[in-house]
Amino acid sequence: MWTRLRESCARVFRSLRLEPDSGKDSGTHNLFEAAAVYVSARAADDQERIDEASGWVSPEALSFGVSELACRAVLTLAREREESPQAVARALLGLPTA
């Protein structure tokens, strides 16, 4: 059982490993920076920045970062609105209240 857990964690960490930048900057970007740029570029409909941020990390890492950003955003809004995270998420997606 511990072996499977260790192997699973190793796969997750390998998928989150940073990849070198495309050459525009001299360093690498972490997955949360890539997720923040990607989501803000999507909100602004900036295809150039979307493509740039997509190249900073692996697709799996970007997906994880975007998911983590969404969770944190919903939790923050829920606290500010004094509502449940489920109610906030449904409202953001335009779904009827459960």
C-alpha cells in the first residue's frame, strides 16, 4: 500500500516539474505563476499571453495550478460574501442554487 502511495506521489511530482522557458526570459516559472498569467490572459482574451503561459510548465502542471487558483478564489469569495463555497461556485457558473 505504501509503495503505491509513494509511486503515485512520485508521478504527481514529476508532472509538476518545471520546464525551461521558451527563451523570452532567462529563468523558469513556477506552476502558480503560469496559472495566474494563464487565467488572467484568458479573462482578458489575450491569446499571446495564453500561449506564452502555456509554454512555461507542462499541461498537467498548468491544469493543477488553474484548479488550485479556482479553489482559492472560490474560498476567498465565499469568506467575503459569508456564503458557502458551493453557493459561490454555482453563482459564478450561473447555475441555480441547490
